[in-house]
Amino acid sequence: MAKAIVVAAPSSGSGKTLITLGLLRAFRNAGVRVASAKVGPDYIDPRFHQAATGRACYNLDPWAMNVGQINGLVTELARDADLVIIEGVMGLFDGPRGAKGSTADLAVMLGLPVLFTLDCRHQAQSAAALVHGFASYRKDLDFAGVILNRTASDRHEMLLREALGAQVLMALRNDEALAWPSRHLGLVQAQESGDLEAFIEATALRLNHKSALERILDLARPLAVGYGTPVVPPLAPSIAVARDDAFSFAYSHLLDGWQCQGASLSFFSPLADEAPDETAEAVFLPGGYPELQAGRIAGNARFLNGLRHHRGLIYGECGGYMVLGDNLIDSNGISHVMAGLLPVTTSFASRKLHLGYRQLEPLTGGPWNGRLTAHEFHYSTVVSEGPADRLFGARDAAGNVLENMGLRRGRVMGSYGHVIAVAP
């Protein structure tokens, strides 16, 4: 039976992803069959996990998913694995207002211990007070130990170890070589750099302390696996899925779940000017970074005409929704002609952050029946819309009514919401 442990931190930017990648590869190099998961709605970090392990990384979301859905995904992760490392989201206790959804909530739900990643750049002995506060804040949480990140020197590490005692499992020096570039939605995507493999190996080398790895493996607890429930029904029995650097925000749990429910998937690259399989009964355009490739997409006639002439259902999320529209205005204010299948023009020149969980109620003619959970995270804005049906009724995580989301015109539909699961 696979064991598991959760990597958490006091806040975003503490180095959770770096530590998780290093541990994943270090354990893999040591012969441990390791798998991974990411807490909450995130597309970018799981691709780094996948590069480190060679296996799909699933999102586990205690707000968006019910216990049965999470158990089903955990069971798949535990298949042929000795250890599952789950990376947390934001700070250990951060989540939607008045609802379960934090890293701590997931750790308690699964009965797993927490490894606490601590950014030590601006503190020494005071770190002990911070760790004490986090460790004692919830009595139902198993606080397994601390990994010191970004220590400045041997002396700095010694001060921290003396203050924290046996809680310290290992320490990592501050090293500019272990910095990864970011952009407006998070880290630059894993597949966009040829240096990723060397980056992961370098991180693993710095965490390759045999005794510490053995202790972490001892601290990890067996997963209680069991049968789960489907997360999201497939769009159709056969689905053509856009997949490249501009359309990469597709949850592995969603695509794998569709296949487990009997749907066949084919993949195509809009950036390579590939059209979707014309025999597929549905086309899925996930989100990503089309705003960075708008000119190239606008010039790819084979892709755009393939969409325009496709006879099946066409569904786009966030970036995919933008490409289904009439025009996409990039950050320089240049307007690029898109597919023209939905009467909407979006702009990245007029930036405004839209962020948060969403409860979606499909309206007439939508791709699914029944309520869904979703997440919205984008900076682009809608600058004009024409006549079309709305796709979803929407509420925020607290249940407050929002404006209806998305558009539908016949067989073509989309919205800024990234669907996560059938609502609990």
C-alpha cells in the first residue's frame, strides 16, 4: 500500500514547488516508485511534477471535490507507487472563506502528515516561534517536520537548527541557480525550457540526504484507498483536445477520467496549424497562453477553418474561449482575428485580475447537466459581446450570485471558468 505525505508552507513563494520537485526526483533516483498530486486549482505546477516523476499529477481539491472523488483520484495515484508526495497550495491554512479547501483540510481529510517548507532568508531563531504557531494552530493536524529553504550559510543553518531542534529534516541553501522564471499566471511552463531536466536533477542533488529521505519515508502514512466517483462526465464519446504551449491548461484528472469513462481522446496542436479530428464528436480547447501567441494563431488557417467547419460540439475554457471569439487584443493593443464562432472580443491590453472559485449551473444547451465546481484566473477582459445565449449561471465560493458566465451559439460554447468537478 502506497504511503503519502503533504508538503506545505506558511505562504506562497516559500519554495513548496522547488522542494517537492527535488524530493520527487531524489526518491525516484533512489529507486522509490513515487507519484504526486497538487492541492487546489493549478495547471502549471503539476507539469513540473510530471517531468520529475514521469507520471501524471492529479489535482486534489477539498472545496471543489467530494470525498469520493478525491478517494478515486488518490487510488489511481497510489497504483504502482510506493510514495505519493502532495504539494500544498498557498499557505497551509489558506482557502476559500467559510469552507474547506486548504492544504490543512486535505491533509486532515486523508490523515496525512505535513512537511513544512520554511523560507529562511529574513529570519533566524524567530523561525521557531513561527513554526510553533503553525504546528499548534490545529490540533487535528499532524505536523511531521520542517525543511529549511534558502538558508544563507552554515552559521545561519546552525542557528535555525538549534532553535528548531529535531523538527528540522533537511536544509537547502539559497541558490540563484534554483530560481525558475515566472509570468502573469505563475511559473513559466515546464515544457517551454530545455533546461528543466538539469534544473530538477540539480534540485534533487541538493536534497539527496539518505538519512533525511529515509526519515521522510518513515513519517509518511499509508493511504486509505478505495473506489471513487467520476469527477466530470466526458463531453462526448470521442473528443479532440488542443494541446501545445498555448493550450496546456487541461487537468490530468479530467482527461484521464474521460478515458476511464470510455471516451476516446485525440490531440492536435493549433500552434502547429493542425485541425481537430473531423470525426471527433466534440472539440475541447483548454486554457493556456493564447494571448502570447495571438498573431501566430490568427495566421493558422488550417486550424481555424478546422474549427469553423467542425460538425461536433466545440467547448472552450478561458484561453480556448478567447480563441473561439471574434478578436483577441494582445498586450500591445494589436487586434488579431480569431475563429469567430462566438460573438466576443477579449483584450489583454486592458488587464484586470479575475480570480476565485466558481459554482456553475449549466443553462439550456450546455455541455453538462447538473452543478459544477470551477475556478477563474485570468487578466484578460471582455471588451464587446454580441447576441448569444449564456452558458452558465454562476456563484462564488461563498454562494454569492455573480453575473452569468460564458456564451453559447448552437454547438459552440465556452466561458472563462475552468471546470474542476461535478459539484459535491
